[in-house]
Amino acid sequence: MTRVQAVVLNGFMTKETLTTQTARHWENDNGQAVCSAHAGNYLTTAVEQYPKRKKHVTPLGTWYEMPADEVAHMTETYGGACETCVFGKGY
Ligand SMILES: [Zn+2]
């Protein structure tokens, strides 16, 4: 129980920190792209547990970290690389 609470707390702090830094972005097999702040609970928890991995397998799909230059290109072209940030889609 204590361990789970710690993971949730870390995830919350990370989300706040990332808003002022270059956020990591993730893309799944269906081409869905999300930033760390808009990653679901499964992916957020996986990234917290294994922050150095560039691939995470979750019950909602397999996510691959988007290269920084791709994120920069999409931000330049579309105003962002995360669909939720750009289009405001919810879950
Ligand atoms: Zn986003």
C-alpha cells in the first residue's frame, strides 16, 4: 500500500515538473501520440518505474518514446506532438 502511494505521488510531481521542461512524448502502435502529462495511468506508472526505457508495454498498448527531433518537427508543423495538447481530446 505504501509503495503504490509513493508511485502516485512521484507521477504527480513529475507531471508538474514536465510543464516547465521539454516533455517526453510517446507513440503507440495505432499512431496515437501523447505527452507525459497526457499519458494514461498505465503508461505514467510504467515510465515512473522504468524512466530510462524507451519502450513500455501496457494493457492499453505498446508505447515508444518519440525522438526529440520528431517532437520538435511536429511542434513546428502542428503546434505540438501530443494529440490532447493540440486537439484537446479527452480520454
Ligand atoms: Zn499533451
